[in-house]
Amino acid sequence: MNWLKRIFSKKENSLPTFKTNEVFKVSGVPKHTFVERRTFNAKIEDYFIGRDSVLLFLGYSKSGKTVYRKKHLEKKDFSLVTFRCNNESTIDQLYNQIASEVGLGQIITTQDQQGGKDTSSISSTLGSKDVASASASLASEINYSYIYTEEKTKVKIDVNFLCNKLRDEQILIILEDYHLINSRFNKTLSEDLKHFLDDEILFVLIGIPSSPNRALRNNPDLSGRLEHLIFDYLTKDEIRELINSGIKKLNVWLSEDVIDEIIKASMKNAFLVQYICKVLLTNNGVEETQSKQKRIDNKNEVFKSCKEIANKLDNDYHDIYGIINAGIRKQQENKAFNQYEEILKVLKDKEIEELEKGVHYTDIFKWAWDHMDPQKVQEFIDNGTYSDETSFKNSFRTQIKQAVEKVNQNLEKNTTRPVLYVDEGKTYLTDLIFKFYITWNEEDA
């Protein structure tokens, strides 16, 4: 009887086996660790019911926008038009794509009918013409014609046309990478959005949270009609839910200290939580569900995992870091500071919430000056580089301002992956993973 008891007990206690990289996923839909954002769900439902607002999906790359969009927007009973923005996109391209995908437009058909007649004859003669002969001939006529058809669309596709045609339709228009649009596109769309909203035509704008609030700034009539969903910051409870759902499937136990460090190091970003958990577990020998529970209680393991991830990200960000930090390795002995390096130091120090709002160059200057070594200041006054502290300070401020002003130009010229964006003297972080990289990359630390 005891052996039967052991067999059935074993079956009851056995766990299904999962691979670590399928539980904690760094790409695609995390089937086992997806966390429903309940406040988001309620806002999305209200959005479809009320049809009186523009929905903004805001989040850095890999923050979960795409996963949530697939689960909660694309399953609705709406025709879907997706327009992918870049800095050369025009409003005409957007409106023409909308009209094309939903079959709008007035088609004018012209016809040109032409015809003709071909005649052919055959004749023959028998005998001699002078004595006796007989002749015969056969003639035939063939009539032919054809119709030439040309189709032309001769309708101006603008906000009035679209509103008139779509006001009673179930249509959802999604603008991907809205933060990349140019000022002309933005100005027109901001003006037109009010008309679309009045006719209950739904728009979703997907972009990053560190952009200036363009639509609201360009059209005060939209005040109160923009519903923001910020994806980057899972709550602590949501992160714990994500982690616990994963480690339960893998039969792993993490201490509270370890979980707290994951929350802190990930900057509450879903992608980074997944990535840190995956590396942390695999580094501790957890490739799949454990037959015997694995316990991890050393928070230093989280630090090691973050450094390893930063090292893996080096191929993506090393050159970009170098472009921003131009000249640091060639810095002359008589140069007191590198203004680009000071920008990067502030990015490391400031919280994401501050970087989202934008850090003005005067704030970068103040932070950098407050952290300047007084002994270094005195040293460069003594050797004659600067006449006094005021001249040093003024030069420092001017060079910080000039460096900030050149950030956009330098990045646009040298990389296709901008990680910062400067607008009206403010520096915005546009890639949260870049901040993680510069925080944990040992070479640049």
C-alpha cells in the first residue's frame, strides 16, 4: 500500500515542465507572465463606448504597447487602419491610406469605343480568256470594335470628406510612432482631430511618453479629450504578480530583497523585468521547471544580471554612447570638463519621471556644477585656464547649452536610433533601455 501511496503522491506533486525562456520572454507575447493592467482595461472600454476622446498609448520601446494593442484593440468589431509615421509623413498620405483601405473615393469611368471594317477577296479564272472561260470571286467583310476604359479618382481626400463618409462606420485609425511626425503634420492633425471626434471617428496615437504633448499644445480644444495610457511603469504589485507567476511555474523561490532589487533595477519596465528574471534564473542553473525548488536570496545576483544584460546591449548602444559623449577619450589635459559627458551623467542620475518631462540645459548645468570637484575648479584657475570662478562657471554654462543644442543634429547625422530628443532647450529621453545601458555598462560607468 505504501508504494501505491508514493506513486499517487508523486503524480499529485509533479509539475508541468516549462522552459525559462518561454516563461520570462524578452520578445513576443509573454503567455505565462502577461499582467492585465486593470485600470487600462476600464479606460479602453470607456473609450470604445463613449467615442469622445483620442486614446494615447504612451511607452518606450518594449514597454508592452504592442502586446496590449493586440489583445485589447484589434479584437474589437472595428475596421482597422494602421499608419506608420516617420518625420517625412504627410497628412495627405495618412488620409489617402484611410480612404484606400476602407474603399472610399468616387471612381469616374470613361469609355472610348472605336471600330472598323476589313474587306478581303479571292478570285480565280478557268480556261482561256479569248476562247472560253469562267471566273469566280469571293469577298468577305469582318467588322470589329473595342472599348477602352480608364478609371480615375477625382476626389480631394480631406477631413471633411472623411468625416462625411466615416461618421457612421465602425473604424479605428492607429498612428504608430506618432512622436516622429514633423510639425506640419502635427499641426494639421491637431486641428482636424476635433472634427473627427465630433463625428465619433476613433483615433489611437502610439508613441513615447518623453515627447512634448504636441496635440494638446497645438489645439486647446482637445483639452480633456486625450486619454493617456502610460505603459512604462508597472506598479510594484504588478511586478510582483509578473515575477511570482513566472517563478511559480519554474518552481523557484526569490527573497523579498531580490524582488525589490529587480523592481528598482528594471525601472518598473515590463521588458526589463522579464529580461532580468530570465538572466538571473539561467545564471543560477534554472533552464526549466525545477524538480526541487530552487531558492535565490542574494541580491548581488541581480546586479550581476544587469551588468550582463548591459554587456549584451553593447552592440546596440556603444556607438550611440560614443556619439553623444564625443571627444571624451581625446580630452586634452588642459580641458576642465567634457560637456557631453556631463549630459550623460545627468541622464544616469535623474529619475525617469524627470527625464520624461524634459531636463532643461540650465538644470543640467546646475547639477553638473554642483557636482564639480572644487579642487579641480581651483586647479584650472591657478594654471590660468580661467581667470576666476565666475569665468569658469560662465564658460561651463555656455558649453553645456551648446552641447544640448547639438544633440539632435549629432544623432540624426550618425545614427538611425535616436535615444535623446531636444525641444526648446529641454532634453527628453526617448529610449528607456539606453538609460539602463549607461547605468550598468561597466566601461562607461
